[in-house]
Amino acid sequence: MKIQWLGALSAGAVALAALAAPKAEADELRIGFLMPVTGPLAQIATDSINGFKMYLDDHKGQFHGATVKFIVEDTQAKPATAVLKAEKLIKQDQVQMLVGGVLASTGYALAPVSTREKVIYIASIPASDNLTQRDADKYPYFARTSWTSSQPSHPFGQWACENGIKKVVTIAADYAFGYEVVGGFQRTFEACGGKIVQKMWPPINLADYAPYISTIKTDADAVFILPVGAGALTLPRQLAAAGIIPKMRLIGSGTSFDEFVLPQLGDEVIGAVSPLHYSAALETPENEAFVKEYRTKFGKVPSYFSENNFTTALLFDTVMGQTGGKWPGSKEFLDLLVKTKVTAPRGPVSFDDLRNPIQNIYIRKVEKKKMFGYPNDELWNTVIKTYPSVSQFWTFDRAEYLKQPPYTRDYPPCKYCE
Amino acid sequence: MRHRGRVLAALAVMLAVAVVTPHTTPFLLLLVTRILILAILAMSLDLLLGFTGIASLGHAAFLGLGAYLTAILAVRYNFGLGWDFGLVILFGSLLGAATAAVFGLFALRASGVYFLMITLALSQCVWGLAYRWDTLTGGDNGLNLPGRPVLGPIQLGDDTAYFYLVLAFFALSLLVLYVLVESPFGRSLVGIREHEVRMRILGYNTWLHKYIAFVISGAFGGLAGVLWAQVSGQVSPDNVTLTTSVDALLMVVLGGPGTLLGGVLGAAIVLFLREYLSTLVPWWQYVLGSVYVLTIVYLPDGVLGTLRRRRRRARAAPALGLALQPSRGKELKINEGGIE
């Protein structure tokens, strides 16, 4: 009798315990996705949304059991609107995190919102250096899944110098992104013995570069370009028409020849070399699968914008896998995120403690060829060299690097310009 | 007081907004705060466009200067984060006025489309400064404010508190501008709009009148800028672009030039369609575009302007009999003279 009682009691206790135990219940994960859906950057927004959505759709809208509510808001490419929409997402839709932004100015506008509201902001595109460098302490709820502008430039300067380029002329858009990309390149290129002999800063969205092209010092070996907007298509064409290329080698920022513009560029860019943390022509199983699925679904080769957001989703999914689909809280999520390592289409991605990715930087050369079994000859960014696990500080000492001023229009100064 | 009904109606609406808005959604609260700030800008432009008859494409400059002043003082000098925010508001308005005083010397030598071009060029200069002087302005990246001021026990960081502050300044601006346009000075501005030569022959120094109107307009633009910097917590060259000037102009045209409150209505329509509708549907731009086109075609005097003309016509028709059709447009405005 007694034993039966005990048995019943213990059975009841077990049942009660099972009821009371915090079942690892799956949560709803609400993600506010801020993108310039209308305006001059609409195509970038589409690529980004498609990248994230593709991962989400592949996983039936769930990250390890957590149902993802994916809310896209239009920033109209204006920082002030981005802030308003971010506050709407936080206060009305109660999102657990903000993702996105394209321009550096949007990134700078959103980072303080994350600090103020204690809501995570993940920059899946904005690359402005200081967000994860000199200003990182100000934004404890901020992390980046993309890159810093100068991150690919540092190894590229080294590469250029080691591959027969001695004198370079730069033509880069006149804003912070341009300064940081060129600054990073100049620093390592000149440290290795190269010379930047001329720096030109045409305004962004310039369509006609003729006045700049006519002043190019043609005794240099290469011209480094970073056009933005309308100029992305015209600058290489005008350089070719003026005979500058192929006389001089064409190099530039990874964005200048990204798959985003590559199909519209002409054969004049064949041979152009640029660095980035992604190339659609990467021959890894992850990337091949990614490119093929993306192209089938959206009818075009993915750009780095697509890949960055796809990988952002992959990172989130991985973190949610560690928590069993439960939202762990903002700080905890961020802590888990920066400890996460994934193999993305771009290659292995991990984070430094300033919450910026450590990733491969690829030196890519534009070639016309067939890839992944597609029937036509197309322009692809063939990877000719891989610098593995590059951090935002390259090989520099971090403390010393951070003591230096940020790259600007006049820093590093142009020692060899006349 | 003339227009007693109108004043009472405006007060009632304002009171309703003050009471209802904080109880709606947090997003609406933020949006209405922004509407009120841009309404100040639109009203300041209406003083020129609607009352003086000169269209300026440079109002982004005043907004931008006020905003940058606030941000620079806060970021570089830690100034304006407490009660000294009152001084920032004063300085912002003064800076707007001072800039207008300088711009006015150039711009008011011309009129019509040339005035438009000169104001556009001058505001582009301000944009250039904001964009290029990056040691001071942060260049393209802009400046982030350290947070809204704390006034003793009142945390302006709280959206409701800030909303009331903005509402107070909005009411003050409306009051000052209303008194101004109803004053003899305001009447002479209307006179200049209708027939500048006649005013000059009557002995008015029309240039000085326009100049003073321009300076006052700049002051309110600067005020709007200070409030704007704190609402979004950041300032970037984007605030100073041509688009901002064009927006202000559209708000006035949409609501009804020469009505003051038209600018408020215009600001509300534009921001609601652009910021609120865009959270609901992706085709909001078509709606906004259609509203612009339909307003220009069917309501050439703007929403409020057309409403007012209708009412006047309805009132005038029985008195004048059917033989005298009230004429449209300019002449009617002179006869009535009662443009608020």
C-alpha cells in the first residue's frame, strides 16, 4: 500500500515537474529590415531583401523553431526616415532587432537608435570603418555582418605592390566610403613601396568623367576607380574610349565590378582586378549552390548585397540553433552571434571582439567565361588570390591602428602627388 | 478680431491633437511631432510664397543651419543638453535670420524664377559646407546627437514630452505669424504680392518689406531646424538637399498658399503619405504623385485655399445676384483681402 502511494506520488511529481519545467518553447523572432526600397538604391534593396528572404524561405520561415516575422520598412535612402522607421519597428512592431541600411550615413544614424532603445542593430551592408572601430564602444548593441570599407583594401594594396604595379592614379567618389577604400589601399600600397601619384575625388553620382580623365597622369601603371551610381557604367567606358585602358591597368574597389553592375558593364572591364569579401565566381560547394538557387529564383547572379544578407540570415539561424529557437535577450544574442562561426557562400565567417567579421578577402579578376554550367560566356570575378581570415586591422597592431586618424579626403596625405 | 471662427476652429483642432496624439500609437506620436516641425518650416515659407508672392527654393538651408548648429553645439561643446537648450533654440532662430539677412541681400535683387534660382544656389552652398567641412559637420556620415535635452525633471527623451515641446513651439510660431500677417506690415506684403509697382508708387519701400519678410522666414526655418535635429537624433547633409526645399514648397502649394494653416495641412498630407502609407503598401509613391497632380489640376489654390474660395463664393453669390459671377483667382483675393 505504502509503496503504491509512493509510486503514485512520484509519478505525479514527475508529471508536475514535466509541466512546470520551462519547456524550450519556440519564440517568435521579429526582425525589422530597413532598406531603401524606393529611390536611387532600390535595386540594392531588392538584392538584399531577396538574399535574406531566400534563406528564410528555404527554412520555411523558421530559425530552429522560432517563427520569423520579417518586416521590411522603406528608408527612402534618407537617414532621418531610417530613424523614424526604426522607431516604428521598435515601438510598434516590437522587433527584437533591426537589420539592414545601405549607406554609411544610414548606419551612423541607426547605431545610436540601437543604443538608446537597447535593441540590436545588425549592419548587413553599411561598411563605414568607425562603427566597429573608434566608435564601437558607443554602440554596444551594434554588430556588423558585412565588412569595413578598408578591410579588402589593406590586402589589395599589398597585392598590387607585389604584382608589378608601382604608380597608381585614383578616381574615387567624394564621400566617406571612397576615402576609406582608397585610404586603406594607399596605406599598405605605399608601405610596400608603391606610389599614389594622383588622387581625384569626383562627386558621387557623376555621369561624365571626361574632365577628370583628361588630367590623368598616364605615366602611372594603373588607375584605381570607385564610381558610385550613374558613374559605375560610364567611367570604365570613358576610360576605354580615352585609351587609358588597356594602356594602364584597371583596378578598383570591389564594388566597382560587383555582380550588381557587372552584367551591364562592357568588355572593357575584362582584366580589371578588385578585392572584396565575396565573388559570385567562388568555386566552393556553398557558393555554387547559392548562386544557382538565387539565379533560378530571381533571374540574376547574386551580388554581394544578396550574399551579405543571406549570410546574415544564416548567422541568425545558427545562433537560434544554440538557444533551441528561444530568444535569449539582446545582449545574450549579440554575445552568441559574435562567437558564431559559419561557412557562408563567401567562405568562413567569424567575428572579432569589436563585432566585425573576420573573413577571407578575395582578389578577383574580371574574366569572360562560362561558369557553373551556364551556357553563355559571361563576365565573372574570377578569384586569383585568397587572403584567408582577414580582420579589419589587417596585420597592423590594433591599438596603434586605432590611434591613427580615420581615413579621410586628406589622410593619408598624398606624398607623391605633385 | 477678424476670422474668429477660424481661430477658434484652429485652436480646437490643436487641442484635440494635443489630447489625442499621445494616446494613439508610438509611431503616430513620432510622426505627428515631425509633421508639426515641418509645418513650422512650411508656414515660414508660406509667409514668402503665399503672402509676399516670392517662391524660395532655399528653405532647406535654414532648416539645415538650425539643425547643424544644434548638433555641433551638442556634440563638440556639450551645449544645449539641459536648460541651455532654450539658448540653442534662440541661437538657431537667430542663425536662420542672420543667414536669411545675408542671402536676402543677393536674392532679393531678383524676382520670380531668378529669385528661385538664387535661393537654390545659396542653399546648395550650405549643402556643400555640410558635405565638405567634415571636421566640423562629419561630412557625409553626419553627426549623431548625444540624446535629447533634460529640462530639470522633464526628460525630452520621452517622445510624449518632446511632442508637447514641439507643439508649444508650433503654436507659438502660428500665433506670431498670424499676428504678423494680420498686421499692417502683413497687409502691405499682400499688397506687394498683388501689385508691387502700385505699392511702390504709394510710397512703400517694397524691397525692405520683402527683405524683412525673408529674414523672419529664415528665423522660423532655423527654429524648425533645431527641433528637427532633436527629433531624429542625427543631422546629415541629406537634411540640406534640394529635396527638402522642394518638399517644403510642395507642402505649402498642396495645403494652400497664403493661408498659413495650409502649410500645416500640406505637411500632414505629405508626411502621412510618405512615412505612414509607406509602412502599409509598397506603391505609396503613386498615391503621393497622384495627390500632387490632382491637387494642381483640381485645387489650384491648394486644399484650404480652394475650400475658402468656395465658401466665399457661396456667400457672395446670393448677395451679388446671378448677373455678377464672382471672378476666380487674383482679383477676388484683392477684393476680399481676407487671406489669413
